[in-house]
Amino acid sequence: MKSPVYWALWIAVIWTCGFACPSAAIEVQPAQAQVQLALDRGKEAAARRQAPETFYVRFGSGDDLHPAGFLVTKLGGLSVLATHMALRGLEPSAADIAQVTETSTMLVSTVILGDSPSFAVNSYIVLDQGGRMVKPVTVRVDGQAGRSSVWPNSPQFQAKVVATFSYADFDPHAQTTIIVFPATGGEVRFSLNFIDID
């Protein structure tokens, strides 16, 4: 039988993790302890000379000849901010931190490939959460795609399709498919489980 001290220690560990450990799932309203932990991770990354982009949540292919992308959550954004600032010998201000934690949208950036310089114009992007389509607040695309690494062979060009989604519109715990609809037809899909992201 475990002693009362043993159980007291376990309760303390559980209590601390409930407030200080990163959450599973995209955090819409991070607690102060989560904010501090994200800032600390950014400072530690800067001390190791890691790029701020380390904290982007990446999906898709790891090479430049297939579709890929990333998203930035509030906690990830805080770590990016802290890394940028620490690399310049600075600390984020309260206003900087509030700007990240109080943002109403999450950024999703994708790279798709095609065979004409303007193939991405009028492309669209949505989140599919179990058949429920979540529309973006904003969509921005490259009007002029850049050459791919195999140009003039196919795929000749790559372009960004970037969107923001309101935290109020999507389920931060759901299995999600990011779907990009290139204007030239077809679709590009990326499957993510938001519950695995913090």
C-alpha cells in the first residue's frame, strides 16, 4: 500500500501538469503557465541557435516537389516570437505577447505545384472536420508562382495558398483535413489530428 506522502506527490505532479504542461489539442485560450512555457521554449531554442520556424506545425511532404505546408497556433506563435526576440537579445513585451494570445485566427500556409506561372490564382482552402466544411476568414495566393527545382520539367511551378481560420469556427480537438482547391482543378489534401497539436 502506498503511503500518504506518495499520493500527495502524485497529486502535486498531476496538478502541476494540468496547469503548466502543454495541452493536447490546439489551445484557443492558453493559461498563463502555458504562455510562459511557450516563451521559455522559444528562449531555449534561441540559445541553441534554432530557427523560429522550428515551432511551425508542418504537414505534407518533406521535399519541394510535393505539396506541403504548416500552421501556427497561439502557443507556437509565442515560441516563434520569443525565439525571434531572444536571437536579437530582446524580450517580448506584454503587448507583443497579448497580440499573439488574443488573435482570433489561426494561420495555415500551404505550397502547391502546377505547370503555369498563374496556376494558383483564385485557389481556395477549407478545413474538413468530419464532413463539416470550415471556410477561411482570409485567403491569399501567389499571383505569380515561382519556378520549381525541376523546372522546366513538371511540376514547373510552386505557389503559396495562405489562409486564416477563426478559432470560433473550428473544433481544436478534431481530426481535420486541410483541402486546397487549385483554380486549375482537382484538390490537395492534408490530414491532421488537431488533438496532437499544442
